[in-house]
Amino acid sequence: MTKQRLGMAFVPLALAYLAVAINMTVANIALPSISTSLNADNSDLAWIVNATPLASAAVILFAGGIGDRSGRKKILIFGIALFAASAILSAVVTSPGQLIAVRAVSGVATVFVMPAALALVFDVVAKPSRPTAVGIMSATQALGSMLGPLLGGLVLLAFWWGAAFLVVVPFLLVALAMSIWLLPKDVRDSDSPKVPLDLPASILTALAGAALIFAVIEGSGRGTVNPSVWIGAAVVGVLAIVALIWWERRCENPLIDLEICRRRTFSIPIAAIFIVNFVLGGVMFMSTQYTQLVLGFSPFMAGLFLLPALVIWAATATLSGRLARTFGNRPVLAVGFVLGAVGLVIVGLSGANPNIAVLLIGMGLVGFIGVGPAQLTHTAISSFPDERRTVGSALNSLAIRFGLAFGVAVFAGILGAIYQGDVQSALSGLTSAQVDSVLNSLGGAVKVADQLQGSAGEALLVSAREAFATGFGITLFAAAGLLVLAAIVTSIFLPDIAKKSKTPEVVEELT
């Protein structure tokens, strides 16, 4: 390969990473339209968002191993092609169940894309340029998170809800063509020993996550199954975790090194990463509905509403390393989390008729949470020796994905319960079908209000919006409390190694 082609080979890797990031946030902006067009209730909406991170979490622990055995280029091309197909199918489904299934396929596809793309960076970029290349890959994630709501909102101004899922397709088609043409062929080393995959641990992890997420969603009062079903799912999830710990203590080549996981340099950052993404998932899920169905914003304007938080998130993430070297990890994390909590409180106090300027200031402050993930991830993965860093990265990704999924499930449950309680006073005079529609979601209440005549419809709409705004505010106060907890825990228990030597001896001493 010529040097020119070798440099260009980095482009499809960055494009693939960008598409994955867009895919993670674009669904949120389409939720109100999906709710009304597909008659999706709160449980459906939660699963539409949760399906992608949950499915990716289920296979991420061994996806990298499959790539090493089958060839990274082959796995990347397969992942991009599957990703593009799932995006196209997402735009043409006709029921919430179909959309949930296709979004799960999308999650599986992204797991084949991301590890292979990051590994291929080291194959196509010269050693002196690798830190810059990895930094660009990380920056595309923040950029994609910003572009998701904006691009999705923009296409929803002119097209149907399914067009939001198609915005990643052009990026994927370009990445697919450039990957086939530019990336070097896979070369297998026949002398390299094969490290066996710990499939039981991967299966138990997937089972535990799926069972617990199902239990949270169905047990939150928004599901339709018998209580014994979701209680049984919770029991299965707990038993799977117990079995995972038992297996890993006895496995000759464990996927998860429990000794490393007990270190404060790993356990505290992973817990904080989970909390940050727990809050992020819930806030993104609720904010798009709040802005469109309560404030009456268009999908594009709803995307712009999130822009202050996402811009500041990207900026603080970029500066986090320099800030940590100057002031230390713990003060930087604490200040970022507390500012984010203040922003959530401001937004939560805004109600159904907010001052837009104050609301934007609050969302901007929420963006300071972004100072945390980069520092926390570096500390967590540094706990692993070189030969185990891929496993550390996979566990870090698990914390992110499960945090996002649990955040959507739990916050949607709290919001739904408060909404249903507060909207009861506005249900008199409605048919049983209309009552069910109003209780299912705010989108359903909007449809019923449109069916009613004159002041009756307006009164229902005002009551439903106020009920949603009340639930939205209370859940944001809870989220702010979690961020304060994260600030306290990291300030007290997280070793501050930003100013210290990065040698293994120092890290081991601090653990």
C-alpha cells in the first residue's frame, strides 16, 4: 500500500465510529413521532431505545476475540453491512415489536464495528500518529452524539419518522466502500497461540443483563406481563450474576479477572461511569419528549435544545486530561458532576411553561458531566496489564451500555408512574379506550386531545403536559442526586493518579 492509501484507510474507520455514535442518539429524537405513528406506549419506547445498547452489551465481551480469529477487516465489513441493513429496515417496519427487534440487530452490528475499527487504527496508522488517530476516533463519538438529534430532527421536518434511522446509511455506505478498497488484507499468524474464549462468562453476562433490564421495564408499572414473569426474570438475572462469579473464580482462563475488578482504580471508576451513563440515558430519553410534546418544539428544534449540553460535554471531555494534570482527577470530577447536578435541578424546576433562556443555561451546565468519562475510563483501563487491556475496555463498554439501558428503564418507570397519578383528574368523561391511551403515554394524550372538541381537548392537553412536566422534574432531581453521590464517592475513594507516575508500581500501590 502506498503512503497515500495508508493514510486514507483511516477515514472509513472514523466514519464507522461516527455512524455508531449517531445511531445511539438518533432514536430519541424520533420517539414522539414513533409513539403517535406506531401507537407505541412507554414500555415500547423504552425498549426501542434499550434494544441497541442491550444487544451490543450481550456480545461485546467476545466480539473482539471473534475479530482476532476471523480477521479484523472481514469482521468490520460484515458489521458495517449488517449495520446498514438494520438501519434501512428500521425505517420501514410497521409495529413497535418489529422496530425493537431491528434495533437489537443494530446493536449487534455496532459491536462488530467498534472493536475491529479501533484495532485496525493500529494497522493503518504509523506509530507516531497513533495517539492523534485514537483521539480523533474518540472525538467522533462526541460529534456523533451531537449530530444524532440534529440530523434526525432535520429530516423529520420533511419526512416520516423512519427517515431518522436512515441518516447513518450514507456514512456507512462510504465507510463500506472505502474499507473494501483501502484496508489491508487480513493476515493470519499460524504460529500465534489461540486463547480460548470464555463463552460461559459471556453467556452469563448477556443473560444477567437481559433478564434484569426486562425485570426493570416490566416491573416499573409500564409492562403488560404477569408480575410473576418479571419477578422471575429478576431472579434469573441475580442467579446469573452469582453463577458468573462462581465460574470466573474456577475458570482457568477467566474472561473477567475478579482480582482486578476489586481494585479501587477499577471498581470506583466503573461505578461512576455507570452512574454518568445512567443519568445520560434517562435525560436523553425524557428530554426529547419534554421538548416536543410539552413545549411544542419541532423535532429539529428539540435537537437544538440538546446542543448546549452536547457541545459543552465534548469541550470538557477534550480538556479533561489537561485539567486533571493541573488540579488532579478528584477535584475535576467533583466540580463537573456538581455543575451537572445544578443544571439538572434548573431544568427540573422549569415546569410546563419555562423561561427558555434559563432552560438552555441549565442544559449547558448538564454538559459539564462530560469531564468525567475520559478520566474515569483511563483510570479503569490502566488497572489492567497490557495483555488484558482489551477485556478492561470491554468491561468499560459494558458499564456504559448497561448504564444507558438501566437509565432509560428506571427513569421512564418513575416518570410514567408520576404521570399516570397526576393525570387521573383529567380522565372524567373519556371512554375506556381513550383513558388507556392517555395513561399509556403523553403522545397518546395528545392524540386523544385532538379527537375531543374545543375546551375539553385543550383542558386534557394542559393537564397531561403538566403531569408529564411534574414527573420530568422529579426524575431530574433524582438524577442530580446520583451525580452528587458520584462526586462524593470519587472524591473520597478514587485514587488520584493524574499527577503521579504512570508506572505499574504506582498504580499497584494505589490499589
